[in-house]
Amino acid sequence: QQQVKQSPQSLIVQKGGISIINCAYENTAFDYFPWYQQFPGKGPALLIAIRPDVSEKKEGRFTISFNKSAKQFSLHIMDSQPGDSATYFCAASRYTGRRALTFGSGTRLQVQP
Amino acid sequence: DGGITQSPKYLFRKEGQNVTLSCEQNLNHDAMYWYRQDPGQGLRLIYYSQIVNDFQKGDIAEGYSVSREKKESFPLTVTSAQKNPTAFYLCASSRTPEGNQPQHFGDGTRLSIL
């Protein structure tokens, strides 16, 4: 019940294209869903996050779509740029009880110029 | 600048040796976390601490130990009982322990076996 499943494992997108990464969770007690971006040799950095009371959140070129009934959420990167090439992790946590993040396995995104 | 400092950046362990990874934060955050990152497996929680002098086991605590004697420091010891310690170790902190608080990460320590 703690798992967060992420796909695809790797993704190659042309510059200007749309990158889409999907995650699914099992624990219905999760109520916070962040996405992290990690560059090689660095720690992850928070990109964008959503609560389950909204179905979509947009910040610049990054959008989270959330489907509570399907227990799925996804990250869309519009107008993908070579500088977006990184590993992306979805995560989930609970507000109460065990509140530490549970991470997906990561997606390595490569944006080709 | 406020942030999380992990040291050393690279660390080598001999058989039967305990090693300690340092994590210091100057963000005045209450909660701190240790994760292990292996290729293709994402980040897995080792230990976390919601407040000074308190810590909880995560999903893969066996072979590891921690202490939280000061708010700004959360060192991780990889003991000889951890048979496969080669990994990238990440420390994080959040302002409060609530699950909707952003976690801020250090730049990690890469541990290898000699």
C-alpha cells in the first residue's frame, strides 16, 4: 500500500515537444503529490506539487494532472527544452501518520535539440 | 545561503568498517530524512526525524543507525551489518514534519566498497 509506480523508465523527446510522465498509487490515504527534478550528481529539487482536491495545477511549462478515482497523476512538460533533460521522480505522502515521502522509481528524460 | 550540506561527497568503506555520513542544515527545519538511491529504484527512506532526540525507522533501516542530538544535524552511520552499502545517499529536511511540506535535499554522498 506504500507503493508509487512510475512510467516510463526513460523518455526521449524532441525539443519543443510534450513530455508526459505517469504515476499510480495504491494508498488512498496519500494526500500530497509532489514531483522532483534531479540532475546528475545533485539532490532532487521540488518542481511542482498538487493536493487531491484539484484536478490540475500548472506552473509555467509544467502541469500536474490528477485523477483521484483512478489513483493516477501525471506530469506534462510543454515545449520541452534540452535544459529539461534530467531524472524526474513522482512522490506521495500523507498529512498524518507516517508523513515521509514515498517515491516512484524515476524517469530519465532526454530532450534532443 | 540557507541549505543542506552533506559531506563527504565521496566515501569508501572497507569490509567490516562503520562509516558516518554527515548532514547539516541551516534552514531551521524541524524534520530531517535520509534516503538511499540506487539505479532504477528511486529513493528509499532509511530513517527520518520529526524533532530533536526523536527518529523513526523507514523502509530500509537495517544496517543503518542515526542520531538527532541537535536540530541542525542528522548523521547517518552505515554499519558493517549493511552488506550492500554501495549507493548514493541523500539527506533532506522540511520545515515541519507534516506530509505536505516540501523537502529540501542536499547534493548527496556516494558510498562505495573498497
